[in-house]
Amino acid sequence: MLDNFLYVFIAGFVLSGVILLYDGWQQKRYVRDFHKEMRMVYLAGKTVTRNTSINAMSSAMMIKANVVPRKYVSGNVFVTPWKGSLVMYGLPYQGRPSMEIRVNNVPLSVCTSMTNQPDGARGLVINGTDVTQMRATPTDIIRACRGTSRIVMSFSSPITMAFYYTY
């Protein structure tokens, strides 16, 4: 009887470990895919606005043009895989076409993963202090991502990606 209990306990322990590993892998895949797709959205935004200016680009324009992956569209708004809202708009940045994508309600694990992707973080604002010129430590990133986070990704030509975490 005790042996059976021990076997069930060990099997449950192994199963929970497998589930945790799968969840972590799934989250990293979501973040990697999200980065790649947002870069494609920026390029699509440049195409959609080629007759005007990317500064005139908006979420509504992108939905109407049908250039954003359908998994990010819910009715007439954008959503993320983490069920947060996603807002896109064009704006000038140092005289170049630029686009910002604001991602709201980002979970802590996703927020910290965003900075650990290969393209890295180019900008980081913590409690209103721009630490872009400093090298952000893991502690800085966790502090910035604490609570409900908003990530602002800025794209410009040539494509660069910046992350600004505010809460």
C-alpha cells in the first residue's frame, strides 16, 4: 500500500515537472513568435501607408488592411496571446518613419522573457527613469516588470526594436 502511494507521488511529481517545462517552452515560443510577427507588422505598416506617411498609421488602418496575423485581432481591436490589448500607431522618430506598438497587461514571466530574446532590449524605463544608456541587470528588469506591465516596442528604419516597461 505504501509502495503504491510512493509510486503515485513520484509519477505526480514527474508529471508536474513536465507540465512546468512545457509551459516555459510554450511561453518562450509565444515571445519569439510575437517579436518576429511584430517586425512583420512594422514592415506591413510601411506598405499600407506608402501613399501617405507611416505617421498616419493606426490600429484601425492595420485591421482594415488585413496585414496583422488574425490571432491578434478580436473584432475591431488587437489582443496578445496573453489577452492584453495591443495598440499600434505611427510617429516620427529622429526624422525617420517609426511605429510604436504598445502591449498592455503583460504577465511578469513574459515581460522578463521579452528582454532575454536574441534582439535584446534597446531601451528600458524604470519608474520614470530612463536607464537606456546603462546596462540593465536582471534585478532592474524584474523591478521594471513588477505588477501589470506595459511594453512599448518602437520600430524605425532600419528596423530596431526598443522596449519600454512602465507600470
